Amino acid sequence: MLFSTLEDRKELSLSGVNEVLSFSENSVSLNTTRGALLVQGKKLNIGRLNTDTGELFVTGEISLLKYSKSKDNVGIFEGLFK
């Protein structure tokens, strides 16, 4: 399960994180239990990452959270007609 909490667009707490795919001052790309997640902003910093529990804490000026569909949520016909 994936839980996220964003406080004042400056502190983001996430659970369900499987891995951090990439990280820079302007973006964090993650693989979660529910698919991909892109966090964008300015002066981003990973304050805490626990891969055993899947918890991640990001600080900075967060401007975008973009979730991508998990392959598990794709309908049977959607995959056939691409």
C-alpha cells in the first residue's frame, strides 16, 4: 500500500517505496508498490530513506507529484489494443 503526506508543499512523507530510480535537486523518480512516482520541485533533498520499511522523506519546494499507472491496474482489453 502507498501512503503519501504533503505538508505545506515543503515536506513529503511516503510509504510503499521500492527504490529510488534517480535523484537531483529538481526531481526524484521512484518505483512504488503502486507504480512509478515522479516528484518535481526545487532544492529537493532526501532526508530519510528506509528500504526495509519502504519509507521516504523528501524536503524542498515541491511543485509536482505525478503518479503513473501500475501494470497491475491495466484492464485486460487496454493491453490488447495498444
